[in-house]
Amino acid sequence: KARGSIGLQFDKPDSMLGPVLKYRDLKEVVVMDMGVIYLEFYHNLRHSTLKITVSDAEKRDMLLENIEKYSLGRPWVHGYTSGPKGAVHHAIHMLGSRDETLFAKMCVVPELLIDLCLKSTLFAVDVKDIKKQGRWPLCFLGAMFWLAMFSWAMLEIAEQIHYNIPALPDSFLGITVCAIGTSFPNAVASILMAQQNKPGAAIANALGSNVQNVFLAMALPWVMYSAQTDFKPIKQNVAGITEGVFWMMGTLVLVVVFVLIPPVCSLNKCNGAILILVYVVYLVLCSGETFGWWPPMMK
């Protein structure tokens, strides 16, 4: 419901931006088919999407007029285009908008390149389009394909860094660039769910992603490579793997303990600070062992 000219208030607040979504934080209004409207609110680094369904065309037009009136015409109101044309329109708007920061405009080109790749191949199964939501399995498969391609590109970049800077070994790049690059999206997703008062989902996302890394991300490439070599034994340099396993087991036990401490399935700031401190200690120790500053803790 409307609350004067301030914004939209919720009877049961469950938004990361608080009980009131203010018009001043409204940056984009996307008008979809079948009376669906998406309101995109941004505040600092937080982003919240409000989905509104107005089947009556007259009421929908009135709602859009009120939004434009109370928000002083700041948000970008447009229809949704699932193909590459939509990516180009978004880039043009970002470059021409006076409300966007210089950093946001600097990110337009790489964002456009990625957006073109995705929308040029997934436009037919884009679930943001109301009429295509039944094609979500194909959209999921397409997303997994592009996730694999971006992961491959990240590994190639790490290899090029090692090739041009031999002082940075693959092991160090693995625990820094690659590890942070693959875990950052999961961390962002967990933060968003925690801000939406869904701590259980945030914890499940963190644990589930690591389970997938162990049972799928490592196992599937191993099986594919083994199939190409007639399933012969694969010789590997396992120096330091024992220490890595102990670190993984220790952090898992620590997380389980935090999760089981009442209130169950909830992490507080103290728990988060401890986990961050453990990661920093792990990073420092492993970096020192990699560069030979001190001997390995385990062999």
C-alpha cells in the first residue's frame, strides 16, 4: 500500500531494505506481460526486487503514474526484452544516466559483453519472461553451461598469470584467485538471504555449494578425464593434501558447532568474525608454505 510520497510499506516486512521501500531508492521499473511489474530498489550495495501483479490495465497505468509522480521521474521505466537488444538498451541507459556513478559506467562494457553472451543464447528460455517460465529446466542447463565456460576462462587467466609471473605458483593462485572467484557468488547469495531474514537458507547455500564442489565439481572432470585415458591411474602431486584435508574437516566441524548452538541454524557476528579470522590464518599459513617462508605443518 502507498504511504504518502515516501514509498511502499509492508504489513509483514521481509525486505532487506526494511519495512518501507522508499521511492528515492527506486531505480528501475520493468513492465512485463500479463500485468506483472518489477520494481528494482537499490540502497548502497543492497538490491531488492518487488514483484507486483496488476491485471487491470487502468489500475496498472494509475500505479505507474503514481510511481513516476512520487519518485520525481527518477526511475527508468521500460518494457522487458529478453534478447541482446535488451542488453544494448540497458548499456545505453547506464552510459546516459546522470544518477549512475563513474564506477558503474566503467563497468558497462564488460557487463555488456557478458550480457550479450547470455542473452544471445538464453533468450528463448529466459524465465524472467512470464510466458517462458515453464522452460526453467532448459534455462538451468544453459546457466550451468555458461558457468562452466566462465570457470574455464578463470582457470585460463590463472594459468596465464603463472606463465607470465612464475613467482606465483598455481597452488597460490588456486587458494586465492580461483577459490575467491568461485566462492564469491555463493557468498553474495548467502548475504542476500541473510539480509532477507533467511539464515537457514544462507547456511544451506554455503554448505550445499561445498557439497557440490566435492561430489560433482571434482568428481565429474575426474571421470571424464579417466574415460579418455582408459581409466588408468592418474598420477598427482599430493604434497600438502593432508594439511588441506585437515583444514577442511576443521572448518566443517567449526561451522556445524556454530549452527547447532542455540538459536539453531543461526550465525551471529561473533561467529562470522571467527570464521573470517580462520580463513585469514589459513591463507597466511598456506601462502608462507607455498613461497617457502616456513616449512609445511604436515607432509
